[in-house]
Amino acid sequence: GQNIDQPTEMTATEGAIVQINCTYQTSGFNGLFWYQQHAGEAPTFLSYNVLDGLEEKGRFSSFLSRSKGYSYLLLKELQMKDSASYLCAVREGSSYKLIFGSGTRLLVRP
Amino acid sequence: NAGVMQNPRHLVRRRGQEARLRCSPMKGHSHVYWYRQLPEEGLKFMVYLQKENIIDESGMPKERFSAEFPKEGPSILRIQQVVRGDSAAYFCASSSGLAGGTGELFFGEGSRLTVL
């Protein structure tokens, strides 16, 4: 089975940088995803890591260490619209389904 | 290119009634997934289907819940004899599998079920 942990809530200031961590335990790891979900809306895809290292996409970057079972999502130059839940998800083995953590609610303050 | 379409967006049922939630995947996608989300919680996997086949139903409650994805038409998540604890947002997602991409899931806007 899988166990995915991320902080429940985080607060940060507009313009700052925030790092959201995710640790996981799984057998047959086959990729890690980050999704953003605004309240009452659909989750939207942010990033995908399957190899160790950093993937950068504009203001958002995601890092993976498979040996440590650890990932983080880095958000730079925070904007008020970044206030949302950030969901870490893992794909295991040959299955296409994703298993999600409980999500981290990020509040960006002026 | 239309995204994942779910309906109804909101559904109110009384205890003991049936709820049917529909999901049309993105064009070209043959993999459908259903997730349940309680307020301020994460997405809980329920079932994964391909056309006419249930691939993984390890997250489905043993009773009252069923899912199908027929050859023609949308995928249906059916909840019989609803109870208050079934109140949640039910999200459908679709993917094309891994070929040529990350295999990311694309989500619909969800169906919010309220059981009175």
C-alpha cells in the first residue's frame, strides 16, 4: 500500500517563496505528480517527476528524491491567486491510477 | 477540445434514494477514474475503468456502490440507498494511458452529492 504525507496548512506572504514537502512510502514507484485545487474546483495538473532532480516550469518547480521517498513543490513570487490546495500524488507500478495525499492548504497573505 | 464533463454538478437526494453520476472523458481518452473528496480532505481513489472493463475497484465500498463504462456513452457511478455519509464531491478523471506522455489525469469539475 501507499502512505503519502504532506503538511495540512501553510501560510506565506505575497511575493515570497514557499516550499511544500511531500513524503511517500510505496512499492514500485512510477512517478510523482503535483496538482493545484482551488476551493470548489477541479484539480489541475502542475508537474510530474519520475527521475531524481528538479523540474522547473515558470514560477513552479518540483523536486524528487526517489531514494528518500521525498518531493517538494516550490512556488516563487507568490501571488494571491496561488492560495489553493496543493495535492501530491504517486503512481505505483504499472497501474495508471494515482494515489493522493491529503493536500496542503496554502494561504497567501498580502 | 472539450475537457472531462461531469453531470449533474449538484445532486440532492434523500436517504434511501439512488444517485447516478455521469462522466464523459476527454476526447481520445479510454481510461476513467472516480475519486471521492470530503470537505477539506484529499482525493480518495474509488475505481478505475477502461471501456467495458473494471480494472481496479479496490477503493469502492463493498455495498451500494457500482461503476460502469459502457462501449457507448459516459461512465456512470451509481450509489444505491444513499446515506448521509455519502455526501461528498465525486470527481471523475480521464487519461490516455502512458503512451507518449506522463499519463497525467485530467479532472472534471465534480459532482457534489448532498444527502438529506
